[in-house]
Amino acid sequence: MSKVTTLVPLEFGVAGRTGRLSLELDAALEPGLHRGPCMNGVVMQGEPGFLSTAKLAHRVAMTHFALSAGLSIKWCLCPCHGLNFPGLEGGSAGAAFLLALLKVGFGDFNRRALAHFGEIEEAITAVRLEWVAASAAIDECGKFLPVDPRALILKLKAQADERPESRVRVAAIAQEQGDVPLAPAPKIPGLFLFDAGVPDGPVPVLRASNADDCYRQLFRLQSGQVLL
């Protein structure tokens, strides 16, 4: 059974919080996305909400990344501090699901589908998604879109506050994300630091235009042991 874990920053009202998204293959289930046992009793918001962005990511993965429609994928989202979610919403779920779906689908099941992506196959199988938080929305083609700047700041602060428990090492945001105080990190091209005086040091932020771009950058950074 293949399992992929990534960190999804969530925002509830005025408080930032992070959750750990887990995807795994389960041949005993019907093809598609299925809640895991940890999601029993968790309230899901209506459109546009968490579940709708997850389903969008699934459609994008099948349409633009040749993810097999026959995959049976079970997902869970647990808060990092063991608290109960009062509800789930937010566009960042789409980007997180897309990255994790590609890791599950291409890394262990349908490697030939990535033939035209070159080194992306190698990048997907190597990247440690459990150290990555996705903070971007996606469109119907899989392009990473900006999220609300105020919500993003709360999310990044929550990531910094919860280290090392959350294990987050870098946050992926949209290339076009604006109105967020980011300062370049010296000697690390393409990597930025969130400059807001958060405890325990800043959270590195990676700007990406889509899943391909995100994986390429994460692979290069990890190859240089930036994430280790």
C-alpha cells in the first residue's frame, strides 16, 4: 500500500491551524476519493469548500496528469495538535491534494504516464511531501492561484508556531501571490523567507506556478539538502 503525507495549512475564522493530509491506495474501495476513518464526524463545508477543491484536484490529476481513474484513494486530515476540526474549508486543499495525488499515482502505480514529463517522474518519487505545506488554490488546468493574503499570513505563522511538531520545512505558494511580506534568503535562488517576526525562525516559502514547477523546485532544493 502506497501512502503519501503532506501538510495542509488551514484557517478557521481568525486563527491559523495546520493539518496533516494523508493519502493512500486501498484496492478494497471503489475507484475515487474516500474519507478515512479519522474523518468520521468531521463537518464538511459546502461549495466552495474543502471537499470541492479536493474533487477538483482529482479531476485535474486525471485530465492533465494522466492519473488513473481506477485508483482507489483513501484520505485523512488530522490537526497537528490532536484537536478536533470545527469544520474544513479553504482553497489550499486543492494544491495539497494535487501534489499528493501525483505522488501516489505516479510514484507507485502509473510511472509510464510521466514519460513526457522527463525528470518530473524522478522528482515526484524523491520529494518528501510530509515536509511541504501547500498554500495555493488551483484552477481547472492545475495552475497555482493566489489565496487571501491575510489568511496566508495566519497559515504561515501557524506553521512556524507548530514546528517541529508539524515537521513543515517549506511552504509552496502561487507564483503570483502578492501582498505578503517576503524577503529573499541569501545564496538560495528561488527560496524566500517569511519575514514577520514569527517564533523559532521563519518558514521558507517556495513560489510555484503549477504542480510541475513545484516538484521541479522541491527536487532541486532537496537534492541540495535544503529540506533535510
